[in-house]
Amino acid sequence: MMAKKSKKNAFKKHVAFGGRMVMIGFGSIGQGVLPLIFRHIDIKPEQITVISAEDRGGLKEMKKFGVTFIRKRLTKDNLRQTLDKKVGKGDFVVNLSVEVASTALVELCQEKGALYLDTCIEPWPGGYTDPNLPVSLRSNYALRETMLALKPRYQGGPTAVIAHGANPGLVSHFVKKALVNLAKDAGMGAVKPTGREGWGELARDLGVKVIHVAERDTQVSKKPKKVGEFVNTWSIDGFVSEGSQPAEMGWGTHEKVLPVDGARHEFGCGAAIYLNRPGLVTRVRTWTPLEGPFHGFIITHNESISMADYYTVRDGNGEGGDTVAYRPTVHYAYHPCDQAIMSMHECAGKSLQQQKQQRLMVDEITDGRDELGVLLMGHRKGIYWYGSQLDIHEAREVTPYNNATSIQVCAPVLSGIVWALENPERGIVEADEMDFERNLEICMPYLGPMVGKYGTWTPLQDREQLFPEDLDRDDPWQFRNFRVT
């Protein structure tokens, strides 16, 4: 099924904001979201200050919109001094940077009484790749646990929306919408649980064993990739940083065997595992409606852990009521644009040393789309994918300074800001805890065709035709069947 969306509310003002807004970082997402902020929030240019180590080609845009720009790299030593007079009660910090610690910014905002949003939980430099840190502590699991440790201290404080871009962020809302659709099609009615426990029970009752964030980017350019150049449709620094972290996944209760290179964390919620290998070279089998079967990379993301944690059902029979009765396996399965694939291959061949040259594909893109959605598997109807099939041409029609990938991030950045302004005293919140319908309402005009599609594919399809493989044919939804070895 495909959702039809009216664009008559595309320029609707959702909320008014009278405070100051500080945007940290101004790469592809900062440049793409700024016009949306002015389009949908009642705010004046003099209220916005951008702080970034570089403008990455966005200086012209900042001048056009009349916002203040401060060229400065935020560090542990200068963070508080730089922001002290720029952030106060009722203000808003939008963190779209890399290598500026999210926890440090959240603590500052809570002390100042300011709202906050980021698109991922960032560490200070070295947090992703410091060889002196154990692999477990270089993970998104560890970053999330550090952030969640702040939650009790700031309960009821200014809203801090954590990890709310496309993924993590928007895809958590896709999962809830997909579960509601599945329940309706299964004859259970349009069930909309009101709390975390109810959502977990719904996923369990439907029989969902595995959730992939299944994404295929087919955007192309006539300009070939050069040797020594990394080309991508979104933040190259962010992509390489994530790809250098261990592959991570929420680990489901249906899984029989831990991967040979897999390990559990010795702290925290216990909802996820990691592999002792980087995501940039770890592939799995997955599926989207337009592409069909393909190999994607397990790039670590916060949603892989937060979703698995959120949908965990505990039976209450164990000591402390913490016996896990149900949890799905959750992870990203990402096929970036073809030029990014070549860039990844070159980077991996240099032992994950990033190329010196970077090229972000925006205006040069000639065709293609970003098919981003969630693939729910193991339920009685087989597989169900729900998500966005936005192509570059529609992306350019609905907003400037974007491609089909960046707008899928910028729209939920906007919706997260609006939701925080509408819910200003929620403390630290993850996407899974937010109102999925309100966020989707704001994002929909920018996501192109929204599609829900059933399929019969399994990771066992067409296997062992030429070579023997180590498969579990009794349960197609085991991780060992998805993994490409």
C-alpha cells in the first residue's frame, strides 16, 4: 500500500519560538534544515546563531537567511566558555556536529534550562577510534548507556531529544506505524499501545523476530570518483566514524548461537551485542520493495540498541522481575550509493584511514532515490517493509539545499525540534518514547511516497545453489542466515 500525502500543509507554521537557537555544526544537515526551521517555526533570523569549525560551503546560505555565524571548533576546554552567554533558560541547542560530546551539551543545557536535540550521541575526538579503549567502550551501546545514566538526574527537566535524525530517529516512528499496520491486517484492529510495555507486547504477539533498518541509496552522478576521494550523499566524517566502530545489533531472544566474533557487554541494559570487526566491512542480506534482495552493511546506530531495548518484554518471574521473555534482533542494513561503496572499499583497504579528499553529492546528482524503511520479519505474514521511497527530483521540488538522503534526516530534525517545543519538560528522551504520529505528520510532506509492502523473501532464498553454506534451515530468521561471510 502507498500513502497519498497532501502538500497543502507543507509550509504550515507548527509552532512559535521566542528564545535563542544555537546550531552547532553546519554541514549538509545544518544547511538542509535551516530553511525548514524558517518555513515551519515562527522564528526570526536574529534569534539563530551557528557555531561551526567550518562552513563547508554554507556561508552563502547563512548570509542569505541573516543568521549569525561564529567560526569556532568546540572542545572540552572551550565549550562552556563559548556557550555561557549564548544559551540560557528557554533557549534551544541543535547539535548537528561531529566530535562534540552530546553528554557535555545535554548537561550544560539542563543546567541552563535550555532545550536540546541531536541526531546521534557523539563523543569527544577519539571516542570512536581510540585503540586504548576496549571495543565495548567504542560502541554506540556504551555511548547510549552514558547518556541514559543522566536521565534520572534530569527527569522533568528541559526536553533533550536524543538521536533524532533519519536513523536513528525517524525509523523508530516507522516501526510503530508498521506494527499498527500489521496489527490491523492481522485482524487485531488498529491497535495503538499507550506505553512501552504495550508496544513490546504487540511486537511479541505479532511474532516479529527481526527488524532491519533496510536502506538502499541509488543516487548517481556523472562525475566519477577519483582515487583518494571519499564520495557520499551525507556526512562523510560521520559515515567513516560510524563505520570504524564495531558492528552492533540488538540481540533477539529467538537467536540460538552468539556469532563466533560476537561479544556481550558487561554493563548496561544487555539488549545488544557487538562484533569484533568494524561495520564498514560487515555485510548482511536484506530486502526493500524496489531493490529486492541485496547486501547491506551493519553500520552501528543508536536505534539498533534503543529499539531492541524498548521492545523488550520481561515476564516478572525472575529476581527483580528482569527475566527477558521477548526481544527482537535489530540492526541497520545499509547499501549506500555506488560511489560511496567504492569509497568504502578504498578506505577499508587502507586499514580504515579516511581519504584526504571528500565530495558530498548534492547538486551533481542526476537521478536515483533513497529507499529508507524498516523491515519487520518473522511474523505470520512473512516480511513487511514500511518506509520512504523519495527520489532526487521530488526532494528538489520540496526543499532547497538537499538530496534524497539529507532531507530524510532534516525532516525529523525539524519534527524533533517542534515536538520538544510542544513538550518542553520531558527531560532526556529517545525517539522510541516520542509521539510517532505527531512526528510523522510533520515529516510526511518531505518523504516522498510512503510505502508498506509485504513479501515472501527470506535470507535462505536461492542459497546453496553453487556452494555449501552453514545455514539454519529450521529457522530462517537466525542472524547466521542473514550474515554474509
